[in-house]
Amino acid sequence: DYTAKEIEAWIGDRSPENYRYAMQEMGELLFVAEKGEEILGFASLLENEVRAVYLHPNYTRRGVGSLLVDAVEKEAVA
């Protein structure tokens, strides 16, 4: 659904190390929706701010995004 240029703009210099740092050093929480070994999407929360909600294009309009947002909101309230 996105051009290569759009994808590159979002990915940029992101790497697993960047996500580890965000979680370990900054306290960002990541929520991952999986089906078997397939990742359907993820969301992240830093303090009380939703930082991201991304879904694989094959899993839109199936309730996955709502489940991720619900999990993030419950954690923010807690």
C-alpha cells in the first residue's frame, strides 16, 4: 500500500538495536500481535503516549489494530 520511498522514510535507520534501546533505556513498551510465528502488527507506548500502531496490510479490518490499541490504552491507564 506504500511506495518504496514512503517505506524508506519510515524505516530510516531503525534497527533491532534501536528498539532494544528504546525499551531498556527509555522504558518504551512494545505490543506485538502474532498468529503462529507471523507478526500481524505492533504498537508502542512511551509513558502515556501511543508512539506507533502498525499492521501488516493483510491484517487490516480484522480487529488486530483494535486489540493492539486496547492493550496500549489499558497499560497507559494502569
